[in-house]
Amino acid sequence: MHRTPPHPTPPYRATLPTEDHPVLLVIAHGSRDPRHAETVHALVRAVRSLRPGLRVETGFLDFNAPTVSGVLARLAAEGVRDVMALPLLLTRAFHAKADIPAVLRAAPASLRVRQAAVLGPSPLLLGALEQRLHEAGLTPADKSSTGVVLASAGSSDPEAIAVIAEIAREWRLTGWCAVRPAFASASLPRTEDVVRELRDVPGVRRVAVAPYVLAPGFLPDRIARGAAEADVLADVLGPAPAVARLLVRRYEEAYARADSPVAPLARIPALA
């Protein structure tokens, strides 16, 4: 299990002029579970290590401080003019389509705020899932005899559910005996039901649960309880290196689409 310091990361002060590069504002959902914010801050620190000249701030939609609106107000008061908001979300569901745009529309008029795409789907996320399963004890030799539960938080948005199902199909093609989606809320099936189903799949000798979630909290804990009969339970994605690289990639993609006169940042080699 990855471990994170108990204290949140203070606001970052860029080492390069902020007018040259839009501030990256990472927007997380927030949770009453303190592990959630700790993990978000650890991920943001990993992003900063990849881009030491980029100012990266963190805001939460609910439960945690600082709030997104509070960060935007502070940035405006400091004279920042350009912000790239990046939703710390794996699918385009309600938060990405409604909540976050509403908060950004209420930003101070002096700010130019653009919204980057959500993180998923991406091969980098599949790489992070594989890393977590490896850390939980699986090896590449286990893939052909292992059934995997791709366990996500769940959503009432049909688009988001379809994306999770497609990710499971694509991941299966990388060599796993079987990969099937499960959901902790809003949709079926549940993790425990898919664990039992996979026991009956020909060729499956072990069952692993891979949480397709970014940080600990109420729903990830429900996934963990549903994995009680599985042989392997991986950790949440958290600050996996591939996830940090994906945040940088989404920033750069959004920046490349923007009509902006400022110079682009140097790219990380071999981003995929």
C-alpha cells in the first residue's frame, strides 16, 4: 500500500513566471475520509516533480479545503490571469459535465479559465492498474490464468458506464484470462458478484480485484469489502507514476488546443 504524509501540501509557488504558463488547477471531488485528501496531495506532489517550473494548485469540490472557488479567488487576487482546470476524474460523468463547469463559470472575471479533459480512458491508466496488481503479488506469468474485476465507483451516467465496460474489454486483450467490470454504486454488478462469476470462468485459477479509483474513501472501501473472497486486492491508483504523467499529458493536450500566445512547456519524453 502506498503511504502519504499526514499533512496536506501547501500552495505551490512556481519557480518560473506564472504568466508564461497557465496555472494547473487540479480539481478533486473531496471526501470526509482523510486518506482521500492525503492521496490527492501526494499525486499533486508527483506532478510537481515532473514539472518543477509549473505552478500546480489543488481545489476540492466538497468536504476538503481549499475549495475550488477559494483557490480561484486567491489566484485572481495574486494577479494570475490564466488557469487550466483539470478534473481529477476517470470518466465524464456528472461532476465533469455539470459540477465543475458551474464552479469554473463563477470564477473571478479577471481569470481566463479553461477545462482540460478527464483522465480516462488512457493506456497510462491501464499501466497504473497493472502496477498496482504487480505490487499486490501478481506477476506477468499469472495473467493468462487470472480473472480481474475492474472495480469502479459507479455512475448513473450511461456514457461513463459504457467507458468502463470498454476499458475492461480492451484490458482483457492484453493477456488476462478474463476482465469484467463492477461498480460500487449506482450501477450493477457489484464487486462481490463478479468475483463469484469469475470463479466459474474456464481457465481462471485466481481472481484479482483492481480498483479503478484514484483515492481511498467510502466507495473504495465498499470495493475492498466486496473483494473479500478474491485472491488478490490491489491498491487504489493514487500517486502512481503513470497517473502523474497522465495529468501532465492532459494539461499539455488542453494547452495545445488553446488559442494562446505563450510558449509551450517542454514535454516529458515517451509519454503514452
